[in-house]
Amino acid sequence: MVIAAINTDARDTLCDVIPLSRPGELAANIAGRRTLRLDTDKRLWTTGADRIRTEPMPGDRILAEHRCGQPVPAAWTQPLPEPSDSPDMEVPF
């Protein structure tokens, strides 16, 4: 599953929905993938290696640029939130 959007730099963007850990964000940048921050208002912000040393805002998720046929390695990801019992169909992160 991917997110297709226009990010805050006005660029068409595809990114994977699996949130990255902090080391995973660094690994994604080293591997040449752009990283994006999905904020609590559902906006995508382009991030980069220079931002890794700062903490993301509470509730924000760091996502990797999507590359067809190249799933995000499990070593890059953070644990997903527990499923909710509510019938809400919105993405839980």
C-alpha cells in the first residue's frame, strides 16, 4: 500500500505507509530514498539526513519514498500501532 499525494514542495509523491524508525530513516537516506514526514494534519513534508538529529513532533510519522518492487526492509521500520476495536476506517497513524 502506498500514499499518493502532492507534498509541501509541490511534488507528486508516492511513499510507503510503513513508518520508519530513526535508524531506518538514516538507512533509507543512505540507500538514496527520500524520506517524508506525515504530520498529524495529514500533510507530507520532505525531510532529509540533516533533520534526523531532531525529534519528530508527537504523532508525526517518517515514511520512505516508494520504489516499485523494493519493499521497505523490516530493519528500517518501527512497530505498528495496535489495531483499534473502533469501526473507524482511517489509517491508525
